[in-house]
Amino acid sequence: MSRADDTQELTFDAVLIGAGVMSATLGTFLKELDPQMSIGIFERLEQAAEESSAALNNAGTGHSGFCELNYTPEKPDGTIETSAAVKINESFEISKQFGSYQIKQGVIKDPSSFVVNVPT
Ligand SMILES: Cc1cc2nc3c(=O)[nH]c(=O)nc-3n(C[C@H](O)[C@H](O)[C@H](O)COP(=O)(O)OP(=O)(O)OC[C@H]3O[C@@H](n4cnc5c(N)ncnc54)[C@H](O)[C@@H]3O)c2cc1C
């Protein structure tokens, strides 16, 4: 992450505020759609991903949709509503496909350095 001083005038095609996972994801999608696009990401903290996106703050249970009880509430008749869990898991699977695509494209060089399967 480079720093901009107060006197520097910067021009970007897109500006993303905050260097969390949402800006990282949106920035990645924008670059995929238009590799020439210039993107400025502005973060108020010293490092990227220090707030909600910090690894310590993420159990990972919600990402797949499998282990969050609030995604599978019990209905008045005693059956379990699963539609939210299924929808979230479908999105998770698509995100993994996008990750695989990025590995094939060489965007992600060493997936084992940050993607680790753990038992749930
Ligand atoms: C304890 C905890 C556990 C979680 N567990 C899970 C989980 O298991 N599964 C799951 O899917 N999700 C989980 N989440 C939710 C997930 O972490 C968040 O939805 C996600 O990280 C949000 O990403 P973000 O980029 O929107 O926000 P953030 O990661 O918070 O990034 C926002 C960034 O914007 C910066 N910023 C704010 N204002 C400004 C400004 N004015 N100028 C410049 N920078 C600014 C902040 O400093 C921060 O770095 C958890 C969250 C928490 C807190």
C-alpha cells in the first residue's frame, strides 16, 4: 500500500474506501472486467484488513453457510428452514470457482499460503 501526501492530486477510475475484504473483492472484479481500470483504495489504518476482515475476527463458519444456526431457523411447525443456508453455500461455491479461475490465470500464485482447509 503506497501513501498519498496531502498535496498530491490523485485521479482514479474508481475509488474504494477501506481495505477490507469487500474492497479487495470489488477491486478484483473491476480489474477482471477492465484490466486497464485504475483503482485507488484508501485505508485509514496502517495495514489492510485490520478490522472485520482480520483473520482473528473470522471463524469461517459463516462463509460456507453450513455452521451458522441463524441460517437454519426452526419454523413454527418444527421443521427447519434451509433456504438461506443453501443460498449462502451456493455463493460460497461460486467464490471458490472464482478463486480457482484466479489460480489458473496466475493472479493467485501460491494458494496454500492463505487457503487452508480445516475440519468443521
Ligand atoms: C468477530 C467477527 C466474526 C466474523 N465471522 C465471520 C465468519 O465466520 N464468516 C463470515 O462470512 N463473516 C464473518 N464476519 C463478517 C466479516 O468479517 C465481514 O462481513 C467482512 O470482513 C466485512 O468486510 P468489509 O471489507 O466490508 O469491512 P472491514 O473489513 O471492516 O473493512 C473496512 C475498512 O474500512 C476502513 N475504513 C472505515 N472508514 C474509513 C474511512 N473513512 N476512510 C478510510 N478507511 C476507512 C476500516 O479501517 C477497515 O479497514 C465476522 C465479523 C466479525 C467482526
